[in-house]
Amino acid sequence: AQSVTQPDIHITVSEGASLELRCNYSYGATPYLFWYVQSPGQGLQLLLKYFSGDTLVQGIKGFEAEFKRSQSSFNLRKPSVHWSDAAEYFCAVGLGGSQGNLIFGKGTKLSVKP
Amino acid sequence: EAGVVQSPRYKIIEKKQPVAFWCNPISGHNTLYWYLQNLGQGPELLIRYENEEAVDDSQLPKDRFSAERLKGVDSTLKIQPAELGDSAVYLCASSLAHPRDTQYFGPGTRLTVL
């Protein structure tokens, strides 16, 4: 069965430090992969998505993610974290190679120290 | 452009009472999704509409949950009667078309059942 694993429940980084959030998936075919961010009291906002092609994907707010097929991973990165990045981050897989019927991971909560 | 609108944002009810959530999708979006998000978890799909037709309701607990999307625009999700375990955030999302287009999420309704 398809699944998404985000191994880190909670991460704390200092403002200005680099960030990497891990995501591993289990899916037989070529996946569609997504990262969403959820701020308190807000809905989920799409940061970036991967369908095919260049395995390094650029998103909004300075985020990027790299698809590594050999590791079944789609890790999210940011070179310098801002206090406003504190939120919960969700990785998702689109079933059937599509954007529909998303399977989400359990999320990683990011805290930012001043 | 207005995003996905949901109301109410918060609801507190006694167990066994009925409750309803309302969602107005982005104008022109034919596909509407209802998700359930339990504390510490990612969203899970409950039902998907294509215009006014419920095309995927396999995860909807039909003994107590119902949904409708009259005229293919806004939608209502109902629980009757509510149970303690229904306490969660109910998210609505919409997209232009399933499965190729990005899903846009509303802020959600946080339900507390006492």
C-alpha cells in the first residue's frame, strides 16, 4: 500500500540556519510528490510539487526539494530559515500518478529559535 | 481571487448532537474534496465531488456522515449524531479538475465534541 513517512515529528532550528525536512514514500509507480505548509489556524498551502523532469524543484518562500528515486525520498530544504517559517509541513504522494487522491504524511512541526 | 471559504471556523457540541460544516470552493473549481485531519496526523480524504456528483466516498463513514453539493458549487458535510472521536479539523479543498490540477485548501473547521 502507498504510504508517506516523515520521520521527524518536531524540529527546532535557529533563525538563519539551514533546514532539511525528510520525506520517504512507498509507491510502486512514478510518484507525484508534494510539500504543503500549514500555519496555525490556516489551511494547507502548496509549497512545491514534482511530477517529472528535473529532480530539484523550486517552490515558494525560498523552499526547494529534491526527488531521489533510489532513496524513495523527497526532502524539503531551505538555506536560511526565517521566524515566519514556523509551521507544520506535510509531504504528500498523489495516487495514480496524479494530483488527486493525495496521501499525506503525519507532518513535521518546525519551530524557529530567535 | 477569494480562496476556499469554510464556516464555521470552530464548533463545540455535545456528543449525540448533529453538526454541519459548509464549504464554498474557489470560483470555477469543479472538484471539491472534504478531508478529515486528526490531531498530529495528515489530512485523510473523506469524499470527492465532481460538480454535484460524489465520485469517491469510499472513506466516508456513511452511518453518521453525509455530504451534499447542490448545484455543483458549495457543499455541506454533516455528522449526525456526533461522537467523541469525531473531534478533529474538517478541511475542504477544491481544484479545477481531478486529477491533474493542484488542490487548494480552506482554513478548516475545528470540531470539539464534549
